[in-house]
Amino acid sequence: MNTKSISQILRTEWFLIGVLLLLTAIEFGVALTLTGALLLLCLLIIGLVKAGLIIQYFMHFGQLWKNITDIWWGILLTSEEEE
Amino acid sequence: MSTHASEITTKLQSLTVNRLGLWLFLVSDASFFVALISSRFFVYGTDTPSEINQFLGLGLTVLLLLSSLTAYRAEAGAESGNRTKMTRNILLTIVIGVIFLVGVGFEWYIALGHEVTWPSKPYGTVLFTLTGVHATHVLTGLLALAVVYFLKRKSIIIGPENSWAVEGAVKYWHLVDVAWVFIYPTLYLVN
């Protein structure tokens, strides 16, 4: 029996690529049906969502955040030791 | 602290610094793309010539998205110590990247056939500048991946402590993908 949690399934690369391709198809469809400012807004939102998904999951942005907090803790602890 | 533990700590610290350095570079590189993309609206407004091949643009987008998947799987392979998965996916990414470059070349060939998309015309300037700069990034990404492939192909140690080279090249490749996510609607879909 598959014991993967929903969050694990949602994070799998295959699901993510499916969502990205679907968003691209929606983007293409939107460009065929809408015009003007509404089209620009829709394209911007879809682009931001796609970029956000790639940055968060493919590029592990959360890992960077952990690195930054680690460095800050390192700086704080080192300065406390010096004092 | 034992020597081994000290070595691991030093490696982790250098990995942290490497990651931060790479992210700073990626952000600065992305800001260059933001400037170029915004220039499209100043130079040519929100029109798109009908001569632009929509399906070619869509195909190029799908290709780059798929290459992000293979790049991600290569990184996952490197971190889990799975050499076959890593090398196979790096090679796949390189192949898709080369096909993408051929597609961009075809796009240029089509663009040169219509007066409105000549490099001397406003839209042509935007098209050739954006796709040219992006293609240069793709090319450097391919070189980075090729170097990593030849370095790691016969590397003795593969695993989470020795996967920075793959991670760095793959993250750069994802930046190329993110840039195209915005270049595609800017050049092809805005109307």
C-alpha cells in the first residue's frame, strides 16, 4: 500500500511538471480569448505562479531560507562568545 | 570535535556560502532579464506581429519546462548517490537544451523572412535581443552541465556531501527556465 502523504504526492516532480504544462496551456488559451489589460494581468499572474512553483520546488528556495537563518544564528552566537 | 566531524562542518559551511553566493548571482542575473523584458513594452508597446509563430513559441516553452524536470531529477540522483539517474538526466537536459537552441535558430530564420521582425525594426530588436540573451544563457547552462557530466561521470564519491557541482549547474538551468517563463508571454502572447 502506498503510504505517501498528500503533501509528498503534491511535491513530486511529475505532478509539478503536469501543473506547469497545464498552466502553459491555460496561458496559451487565455491569449487567444482575452485582450488588453485583462490579458496582461492574467499572463502576469500565471507567469508569477509558474515561476513561483519552479523557484520553490525545483530550486529549493526553502533550503536557502534555512541557510540564511543558519548564518544569522552563527553570527549571533559568535558575537555572544566574543562578548 | 573529531577531525571527521570538523571536516563535515567545514563542508556544510562552505556549501551554505556557495548557495548564498549562487542565489545572489541568480538574482542579479534575473534583474537583467527584468530590465530587458520591460524594454519590450517601451519599444513596441503591447502589440505582437501576426507573423510570429505561436506554436513554435509554445513548443519551446514546453521543451524548457521538460528540461527543468530532467535537471531536477539529475540533482535528485546526485543527492541520493544514484549515478545512473544523475548522468542520464544530465544528458537528457543537455539534449533538450540543444533542441531548444535549434528551435530558437529556426525562430530567427523565420523572423528574418518578415520585414516587421527584422533586427532593424522595433519588434525585431526586442525579439533578437531577448531571445539572443536568453540563448546565450542556455548555451552557458549547457556548458556548465556538460562540464559537470564529464566530471561526475567517473567520480568515485557521489552523494549529498559531494553534489554541489550538480546542484549549482542545475539551479542555473532553472534560472534560464524561469526567465523563459516571462519571456514567452512577453514576446508571443501579449496583444
